[in-house]
Amino acid sequence: MVSRIAKRFELDNFARVTDGDKDDARRPDLTFIMSDPTFSGPYVINVVELKSPSLPLSAEHLEQLDEYIFQINEWCEAELSHKVNVRGFLIGAMPDQATTATGQKRLLKEFREQGANATIRIMSIQELLKDAWQVHIEAIKVLESATDEEEDEEEDDGDEAAGLDSGDGPGAPAAAEAANEDAQADPQAAEG
């Protein structure tokens, strides 16, 4: 399904680089669509538009992505027998907060007002990298924790098999109490 959409809207491998002898001004920096049923569920299409990091994002970029989403939704309604959820990600350089450019100010307003369930998520390249780093670190922590738990279980199994008591088993409190009673009954023996 994703390949059919990409071909219809001239995205991904189907994007035109030139229009005759000149560059195609409509061609985005990088736009691709993806669908991963194991991650976001069936019938979810993500349209990702990655803009040049050397130019600040503006409302025109947001409108371009919104238009892609609108057209993909229309195509899916006409061509598919089931409902599809289309989401967008606009990634690029965020405009300066003090900008006077109207398109950049509009984009900043949309960015501040976007909610968790927004159809389009606007994010800076730095935010994308930070999110990716955080996910990576969390995955490492989970793997390390699982490895530590497995090692602890193996050590406990080995101790039990050898009949060793680490002092923390069910008999440990009684043994400590008996030793304490012996020390109180004969203080000189406890010192020596």
C-alpha cells in the first residue's frame, strides 16, 4: 500500500529530481511515507518531511505537509476498503523565537499549540536526535537490567545447588539471633 501511495504522489523512490532540464521546485528536501504495523498498529501511515537544516521551518512547509496528508487521505478513502490514519512529521531547523517573518511566526505558534494527538508533529532536528538518544539509552538500561537479573538468578541457582547459604536465606535471622544470645551469655567468649 505504501509503495502505491509513494508512486501516486511521487515520493520516496518515485520523486522527480528534475522537470525537463531544470530542478523541480515542488520537490521537497526529503519526504517519505512509512507504515509499521508492529510499531504504530495497522492502517497508520506516517508522512515524514525532513527539511534542510540550513533554512528555518515556516508555515509554508507545514501547509505543504498538510496538503500531502489531505491528498493521501483522499486517495486512501477512494482506493482502500478500510479507514487509514495518516500522521505527519515536519522536521527541520526551528525559527528563531525573535523572528519577524510571518511564516516563521505562524509555524512557531502552531508548534507551541500542538497537542499530543496532533495530526502533524513539528520538531527540530535537535529534538529528533535527543529523542532518538533517549530511546537508545532506555533500551540499553532495559537490556542491562535484564542481564543483571539473569546473572543474579544464575548465582542464586548455583548457591542453592551447592548448599551454600549467603546469610540472607530463611535460616539467617535465627542464626543471627542465636549468635547474639551466645555473645550476651558469655561476653568474654564473644570478644576472643
